[in-house]
Amino acid sequence: MGQIRKSAAHLVLCAVLGASGVVASQGAGALANEKTVPTSQAEISLSFAPVVKKVAPAVVNVYASRTVQERRRVSPFFDDPFFRRFFGEQSDRFAPRSRSRVQSSLGSGVIVSEDGTIITNHHVIAGADEVRVALSDRREFDADIILMDERTDLAVLKVRDPDGAFPVVPFADSDGLEVGDLVLAIGNPFGVGQTVTQGIVSAVARNQVGVSDYQFFIQTDAAINPGNSGGALVDLKGRLVGVNTAIFSRSGGSNGIGFAIPANMVEVVASAADDGGIVRRPWVGTSVQPVSSDIAASLGLERPSGVLVTRIQDGSPADRAGIRVGDLILSVGGTEVDDPDAYGYRLATKKVGGTTSFEVMRGGEPFMVEISLERAPETVARDTREIKGNSPFTGVRVMNLSPAVAEELRMYNEFSGVVIADIQARSNAAYVGFKPGDIVVEINGAEVTSTKDLSKLTAKRQRTWNITFKRDGQLRQVSLR
């Protein structure tokens, strides 16, 4: 038998396969039915401990607290119009009484800078009034929230009044991860204290997870549980490859399916903390869709690949570079993109102000173009307005749509129009069924091109309201009397 290379990965493999007497043989290149045992003290001592000792001091517990007002009802009838009609102002005695209560949440975080900059999940500290972090050496510090980015489910904290340099976890290039790579997850599951679990990368570029706008996650079978959110996923060199974010579970515990935000995306958000606390994402002015089997066949492709350009904003970087509707984008920055999620992720991890290469196919011929990475412009003033009075739109907040507004509202396929940005609860608009993101097109046959138009049309008394609006790219109509 040829010499077997000993490593931590090898011992893990032996532990898994040893029961059946299967080990790997480099010399024969086949599986041999015999058991082996460590033959030296060095082999017995192989462990992940050196990696853990290097990384664990930079993984912290994050304690977030928020004060909420609870409404406590004295009587179940206080909201009933019939009840209030007969009891009038006396019914206020039965109104809900409010009281303050402090809610606490627990998660994890990773120190990425010696000055005490910490990355965690947005959902760990959302709405928090106070944040406190605890290190593995039992030191505790108050922390300030520097940046919150709900779109990536990431947040940046900064230790208040640090007492010296902190240990850090360096970033790895998460694009270098491959399925089967060994990884360690470090965090504070269920509040039991810092815990390390080991597993492999089960998948990369996993989408349909549903916890952020950018569906591009590392999947691992390293045990991740509630409390691990915001903790570190590291490689065997002690580098950060991802931030643990979500699990797939029907019981609330780990089922071996955990998800982490790739380090390349984490690094973009972390660096934004030093740039005014605003995450600036590149915009090229395209809308794209997946390539189905039928579309692939019509384009003469052997298999579905790339993303299909469906719309281009006039004057956008893509328009100036010569991209056309119907073009197939195969790669961004030298990396293949096979769906809109991958396309959005590749753009989001680029820096504004530079250029990147696009591989494009048109008429069966591939070619390369360089496209500028710019901030989404506000081509028209947003002119935000609250619609009042008595109309089906009472209670909405509307804006003139531009690429900048579309970016803020996470609308990636619309560039113009009047968009509903927000709706008050229990308002006329809420009862009609309007939703944020709806684009108002016409009212009683009159075209709506600006928020000013909408304000004028809704100020008029109407016996009948015939409204056309767009939702998810589809025109809809509603008639009200």
C-alpha cells in the first residue's frame, strides 16, 4: 500500500469510514478493506484546536435589548363602534393600557478590525436600543451600531471605549470555496456559551433561502443553531469564509442544513462602515431573467446558462457599453452567472467607481465589454407626497420612480413611474389592497406620470374610481364606487 498522507481531513474521513473498514490508498488509487490506527504521537495529536485558538478570541456574543410598549386590554369591547356609541367618552376607561417591557435577543459577531469593528446579522440587533458584546476572555463592552444593511442581513458594530487592540479574523476569498471543503462554525447557540462545530461545505451559491435580497449563500452541515447568527464560518487556515445567518429546521434546532453569507459580501459591508456608513452598490441599468430550457434551445445553447437581458435603462452604463435587450450575459468579472441571483451578487460585490468585464453572447457569438460601475442616479426628483383626503389612495406615501429610488425600494425591473412606497395601516389604500411597490398608471383614464398628477387626481371628488396599476410587472385594474 502506498503512503497515506495524514491530515485532520484524513482522520475525519477515517472516523466516518472506519466502521466499515474502508480507508483511502494513494498508491493503489482504490479502497482497501482494512482498518488502520494512528502510528505515531503526531498522528494522534492531529486536531482543529490550533485553528480554534486562533479564531475563537475574535468571535463575540452579542446581546441586544429594546424597549417596547405593550398594549394591555381591560375590556374586549373597547374597539366596538356599538359599544363606544352608547358609552361615549366613558369607553376610554376601557381602552388598552400600555406598559414598557424590555425585549432581549442573543446572537454572535466577528471582530474584523483591531479597533473593535464587529460584523453581525441585521436581524440580531434590529430595533435595538442598547447593544453589548462579550469576548471569550469574559471582557464585556458596550457597542455602537455603525451600519445596518437589511438587504444583506448584515450590520456593523463598533466597541465603545476599547482598552487596546482586539484579535481579528482575516477575510478569505469566499469564491475559492469548493463543495467538500472542511469548515468550522463558531458562535453561541441557545446561549450556552461559545461553541465550535465542524463540517463541510455542502453547496455554494445556494438561493431560495429568503433571508436577504442577495440569494447567494454557502450551505454547510456544521451544526448551526439559534444564537449562532452573526458568528463565524472559518476555513482551516482560520480565515473568515462566511457569517452564519440561517438554518433550515422544522424543530428549531440544527438539521445539518445551515447557511452563511459569503465573506466577499461581508467585506463589502464592513468596508462601507469606513465610508460614511452607507453601502454603495454598483448599478449598470439592466433587468434580467433566468434562461429556461426553451429559451436555451431558441438561442442554440446546449444547456441553460447565463441571464437574458429584458430591459435597459436609457443612458445607463450598460446602454453606453452597447448591451441590447435579448443579449445573453454569461459572466461578470470573469465569473460565470447562471441566474439573476448570481448576477446580482456578482455586481453587489464590486466597488462603485471602477469597471468590470461582461462576457456577452449575441447571435451565437460571444464577445467581451467593459462596463462602468456607477451609483444609481436620481434622474427625476422623488417629490415624496402623503395622499390625504378621501380617495382610494388615502394613506399612501408615493414617490417619483428613478433608478435610485428603485434601488432603495428593491425594485429591480422598473425605472420610471409613480410608486407606492408605504401604506398606513387601516387606511383606505390598505382596505383597497394596494401594496408597497405598486406603480400607479391611470386614474379614470388619466395617465399618472408624477406624484403631482396623483395628488391632483385624488383631490377631485369622484363617484367611480377606475384605477390601473402595475404589480410585479403585470397590469391590474380595479373599479370602486
